[in-house]
Amino acid sequence: MPHPHRLAPVLLGALLGIGVASAAPPPNEQEALKLSQAAIGRTLGDHHFVNTAGQPVALSELRGRPLVVSLVYTSCHDTCPTITNQLSRMLPIARDALGAGRFRVVSIGFDAPNDTPERMRAYARSRGAGADEWLFLSADAATIEVLTRELGFQYFPSPRGFDHIAQTTVVDSNGRVYRQVYGDSFEPPALVEPLKELVFGTGMKSGNVSGWAEGIRLFCTVYDPASGRYRFDYSLFVTLIVGVMSLGAVAIFIVRAWRHSPAPEVSRRTDTR
């Protein structure tokens, strides 16, 4: 992942919309980056939303799996649709690499008065987006104010609508902010790698066979730029096995050598007195 400070120019570069927001002046790129990065490790509250069918959804219901959070507004005609389109392209790649049902995605409308369930449904349809694991959610202004602060997401009114940070957030299964992905166009590893760490890395701590299998998938599932997809690299797996066997052979050799080595002679003194 590129160093965060190299990403500063893209943070506030894609910005449009219409709605209500804080009257405070927008920060510069360095301040925006600092506030965004400060959110990492922060646990999100149990906020309540409404999905496109008008049904309530609590953030706590989405825990247990990694969560990708994208904040958009439906009257945007540039950056937000671009980010949503990018996520739509990334999801099949992530699903192939991680397996179906291993993570969720939510797009949340931050223009609370206007981003109603009906508008969010039309927005998703216009982008050809949405799936069982991808929810489009609405919330009231108070919820949006707290959530955006927790996520380190900043947005401000502008003559064109909203200026906002181009940010997609990866949240772990316990609701903690794990990684920020910046820009409206990014390569698959920017999103899939942190998801890999969360999905497969947790299994490694279990110490059982399935945990080791997840660990192998973490290191051996690699991105192929030529195809734009992830694949399981068997050569890495073979190298890992050969390395383990080599270490085992060395250990056996040392143990056998130690067992067959002659016992050291113990000098004895005779008392002639």
C-alpha cells in the first residue's frame, strides 16, 4: 500500500453534490489525511439505518465479517458514481479471492435529507450495483454526523454540492476501522489485501487445521496484474512445504547426531593417601 502522505492529492480531488453539512471551512489535504488516518483502530457505534426496502438495519447486525463502507450522496454525478462503479468491479475479484459470503459492503447516503431509501434504491439501480452482501442504506442527520466523525470522513457544502474526501473504509468483524482506501479509482489489491488479512489472518490464530489452511490461503492467494484477478500460487505453497520439510530434516539430523555422539569421559582421581 502506498504511504498515506503520497495519497494526499487525491483525498479532496473528487467532490460534488447537494445537501446540508457543517459550516466549518474545509481542511487542507494534510489535515484531511490526518483526520482520516486517526480513525484507524476506532470502534464504530451501533448506528441504525434503513435499507432500500424501508426495513431497519443496525450496524451491530453486520458484525462478524469484515465490512467495506462507502459514503456517497445520490445527487452526485461524478465521484460517488465512480467509486460505486469501482466497488462493483472489485467485488467479483474480492469474492473470487476470499470466497462468497466472507465480507459485506454498505453504501451509505450522507446527504440525510435527500438520500432517502427510494433515492438510494434508484442510485443503486442506475449503477447496476447491489447484491445480497451489498446494502444501500439511509440514516437521519444525527446518525450521519456521528458516523462520519467516527470514520474520519469529511464533507462540506460547495457551489457544486459537496466537497468530500474520496475514501472507502475497511472495518473488521468487531466494528473497528482497519484500513482507509483513497481515491475514486484504485487497483484491486488496495481493497482486497486488507480484506485478505482480516478474513484469512484471523484463522491463523486458531491453531487448528482450518486455521493453518486459512494461513496458507493468506500467503498463497496473489494478485495477477496481467489478468486483473487473484489466483492461488501453488509455487508458493510448494516452497512453503519444502521449507518446512527442510527444517524438519535438519532438526532430525541434529537430534540423531546428539543421540549417537559418545558420552563425554569423566576424569577420575585416585586418592593415594
